[in-house]
Amino acid sequence: MDLTSLGIVRKQGKLYTTSQYRDSVYGEDVRKSDGFYFREWEPKRSKVAAAILKRFDNLPFHRDSRILYLGASTGTTVSHLSDICNAGQIFAIEKAYDPFVKLLSLSQRRNNIYPILEDAGIPGRYRFFVERAEIIYQDVAQRNQVQIFNANAEAFPEAREALLILKIRAISSKGNEEDILKTETGKIEGFSTMQVINLNPYSKANYMLYLKRK
Ligand SMILES: C[S@@+](CC[C@H](N)C(=O)[O-])C[C@H]1O[C@@H](n2cnc3c(N)ncnc32)[C@H](O)[C@@H]1O
């Protein structure tokens, strides 16, 4: 995977995204070099960064990707995807009002983030606003995570790839992690699981699944 062509830089064990914006979104270090800004991408704060450091080699993003992002929160990961997909669009769904206010503010400072205050479990409510999503990214701490994913996979048939974060302890506080992972993966509809990354130690009991439409 060619990270450099996406402006992702790895230096002294740290990851950075190349940004046209100088602001720090969540307290991350921002450096300037040769006329560009480099924002440190913290793996404990963003699961995509954690996955890259854990040798995830199927990053589906391109400069012009159109992403449906479910569970955007205040926009930590969204901001880095906004750097990477600088010619694309990120439709960021968040249902909680407090983080949404920060997400909204972030979107006003950048031109490729479209925040939507909605419940990811009811895609019919935002289907109309999301144009030709190519990739679904989901990171919601809900017991019915896979059901939410399946609903969106059905509502957005144009999305051919997906990154699904499976948050094991949101599904069950007890039980064997691997067994729960296997059971939940088996419930995914319409997509094949191509790669599974355990995000430990950056993010405990959380897995990133790279999925491709069947
Ligand atoms: C772990 S945080 C996401 C962090 C974010 N993805 C990042 O890396 O910057 C999970 C978010 O999902 C949101 N969420 C949970 N259930 C949701 C739902 N049904 N629809 C939309 N957002 C939801 C929560 O409010 C929370 O902000």
C-alpha cells in the first residue's frame, strides 16, 4: 500500500497526514515543512491510524473517495480522512448533539466534510443527502453494530468497500473475544471479510474489518 501518494507520512514510528490546514483538531502536534502542514495521527485516538501501524494493508481510500462515515463523534478520524481524501467528500453521521456541535464547527473550517445529525440505524433518514457513497466506515458503540452496518449496506448499494470497527465489549461485556468476533462477523450481509486487524494495544477489544461487496 502506497501511503505516500495519500500524503500519509511515517517518521520515527509516528504517523502524520499532510494537511492544507494549520489547526490542531484534537490537540495533536502540527508541524510545517516545505510549505505543508503535517498533523500527527495518533493511533490511540484514531482506529485507522492504529490499523496502519498494525500492518493493515488494504486502506481503501483515494484522493477523491466519497465516504459514508457512521459514528463521526467530534471528527477526530474524520479530520484525517478529510486530509487524505482532499478531493473527495465525507458524509459524517453522528447522533449525539454535543460531539456534533464540534463536528459542525470542523466542517465549517474544511470544504469536504458534510455533517449530518442522525441515527445511523435509520439510513432512510439521510439516504437522500449522501451522494454516491463508495466506502462505508463505521465506528459506533452499539450492541447491534452489525445490524446497523447491514442496514446501511442495503441502503447504499453503490458502496463497494467498507471498514467496520467491531467493538466487542459493546456487544457483550462477558464472553470470549474471539468467539464474539466470529459470531458477529458471520452476521455481516452482502460483504465478504477480506482482512481483520486486532487494534490492541492502541484500542482494546476493538477490531477493524476490511469488507468487499460480494
Ligand atoms: C467511538 S466514538 C467514534 C469515534 C470516531 N469514529 C473517531 O475515530 O474519531 C462512537 C460515536 O458513535 C456515536 N453513535 C453511537 N450510536 C450511533 C448511532 N446509532 N448513530 C450515529 N452515531 C452513533 C456516538 O455518539 C459516538 O460519538
